[in-house]
Amino acid sequence: MKLEHSHTVEAISERLAQDHKPNYLRDWIYGGIDGAVTTFAIVAGVVGANLSSSVIIVLGLANLLADGFSMAAGNYSGTKAEADDVERIREIEKRHIALAPEGEREEIRQILQAKGLTGQALEESVEAITSDEDRWIDTMLVEEYGMAPTMRSPVKSASSTFFAFILCGAVPLVPFVISMENGFVWSTVLTAAVFFAIGSAKSRWSLQHWSRSGLETLTIGLVAAGVAYLIGYLLKGLVH
């Protein structure tokens, strides 16, 4: 069986020396799925209400820009709040280390004891961690508060969500923009392909088989679109 990476001394040293860069996969998937779902939901709702293609284009483009920006702004604010909270806790721990160092050392000691360290190994580990303030604080962030010491960039998170939203959300509108025959059929097919592609791609970072992950995302998207179509169909009398 082929392993994902080598376990030679040199390979391990090189891998552990690398910076742990934040992963923005969640933001891309979140923006892509939501963009395709919301835009196709507009398409399905307008078609269900038996309105013209021009309405689809106008509402679809408005959704791409307004909802895409709204999602990006929300993601920026949420991610920044998380980063601010980490910095708040970091400052608290820094102050506690300065004012009550023995108490903070005891916290490290008990954390390591809970992991099974005892005796001289325990005391040496406590000394190794508390001899460097940054390492000390990072350990407390992870072990005491359950936080990640490396946070995602709010700007990169927001940008990932926005561009994924625009890219995937534009797909359901393409058949109507270029005036294809059977526009709704083509929109459905293309949007389904986007859902499946997103699901298949994200399987690379999960234990699911690509086909199962693709079908799962496809199902979620089509259910949301079906609901929008049904609502549009039931309410079409209100616009005639």
C-alpha cells in the first residue's frame, strides 16, 4: 500500500519544519454550493411561476452580486471574530503568565499529566514548554481553550467565498444569457454538473468515495432547487 508521505528522518524533519498554512477549502465549497443553489433556485422559481427569461437574467445577476457580496461580508466578519477571540485569549494568557507564572505552569503540568506523563519526563516537558512564552501560550490555546493557534485570514476567506459564489452561481444563468433552446433543461443539467463536481472535488479531503460525495452534494442542491420551483409554481397566480 502506497503511503501519503515518506517517513525517513530527513522527510519527517522537512515536513515538520513547514509552516502550517490555513486551509480555505471550506470557504470555496460553501460559496460554490450556495452560489449554485441560490441562483438556480431563482431560475427554478421564475420558471415555475411561468415568467420570462429576462426576469431570470435580471434576478439572477442581482443575486450573484448582492448575495455573493453579502456572503463574503458575513464570512469576513465571522472569521475576523474568531481571529479576534484568539488574540483576546492570547493576551489573557500572556498576562496570566506574567502575574501568576507558577499557576500557569501547574496548568501545563496537569495537561501533560492527563496525557500520561509522570515523574522526570513530566517535569522536563513542563520546563521545555514554559521556557518559551510563545510555545507556552500556543499550548494553552490548543489544550485549555480548544483553539487553533493559526487562524484563517478574514480577507482570504471572504474572497474565496465570493469568487466561488460568482463562478458557480453564474452557471445556471448561462443558457438564458446566450438564449439557448430549452434553457431550463440546460440550466438544470449544467447546475447538476456543478453540484456533482463540487462534491467530487471535496472528496479529496474526506474519506468518502468521489462518486458518493458528488451524489450527496448533487442531491442537496436539487432538493433546494425543487423546493424553489414548487414555491414558484404554487404562487404563480400572484403575478398574473
